[in-house]
Amino acid sequence: MAVSPVAGLNSKLSLPSGKQQHSKFTGQSVRAIPIRILTVGKNRSHGVQLIVDEYMKKLRNYCSVDDVRIKSNPKNARDVVAQIEHEDIAVMGLIRPDEWVVMLDERGHDVGSEQVASLIGDAGNKGASSLLFCIGGPYGHGRQLRERANVSVKLSSLVLNHEVALVVLIEQLYRGWTILKGQKYHH
């Protein structure tokens, strides 16, 4: 993993285990850390884009949020290993040195909504410039991102395609902020 110039970011994030009733940040001030969501994939369906736009608008009430997309297989490689490497290079080129990187992966830590809220709160209060969530392409993430990521999480025990994972992620980010602010979640 790359060493970050920001203290506290050069170690893997530890997620609280078990079900929590309340976020450890409830009633505390949490810095509105900017969030970037990076997806590797093809063009989104119209329906998915509508949902993403709706939740991006809701999230902007709490923090700035950017939707960053990388085309899967940017060099049209025929070999899967080469495709993963090309995507990995493209992803790594977009990661900022002082950014907290969360890799979404089917083998990652199983997290609930309270843990997502804690992850946002931890990153915001420990000096990260922003929080980057990475959703991989059809064959997953490359070696460099796996080494750079501060934490790897899974959104479900099911394997989700990148569009479904994006919808689940962005909804959980919104829910996480409502938990941090002690607000009732509204659909």
C-alpha cells in the first residue's frame, strides 16, 4: 500500500464489528468530506442513471460528491489479465495521495449501514482530503488498487454487477449521512 502524506491514512481502516444501534458519531460534528465514486464499466442504463442522479442530489445536502467513470477495457485488450492491468493503471491515475480509498469487492468486509456511517465519519475526522469508492469492472480490481486501498468492503453476499453495486452504494452513502446527522431516513 502506498504511504500517504496524511497521518492516519497509511494504515488499513478497521471497521467496527457487529450490529450497532447508533453511530459512534451521533451527536458529534463530522466533517463533510468530499466523496468520489469511481466506476469501471460501460455506459449506464437510463434507469440506473436516473437513480444515481436522484441520490447524488440528496447526498449534496451533506457533502460534495463526484461521479467518476472509466471505460472498461480502455485499450480493447483481448486478454483478461491485460484488461485488468489497463483498468488498474487508469484507476490508479485518478487516486489522490491523501484520499481514503474504499474498494468494493465481493471478498471484502461485510458492512451494514451503521458501519458505512462510521467509515464516512472516520475518514472525515482523520484528515483524508476525500473518500473514494471504487467499483471494479467485469473482472474485478487490479493488484495496484488492492494494495493501495485503505479498506475493502462488500455490499452484499451476492455478486452484484457494477450498475447494481453503484445504486446500492450511493443509497448507503446517503443513509450513512442521515445516520451521522441523527436524521430519520427518507426514501
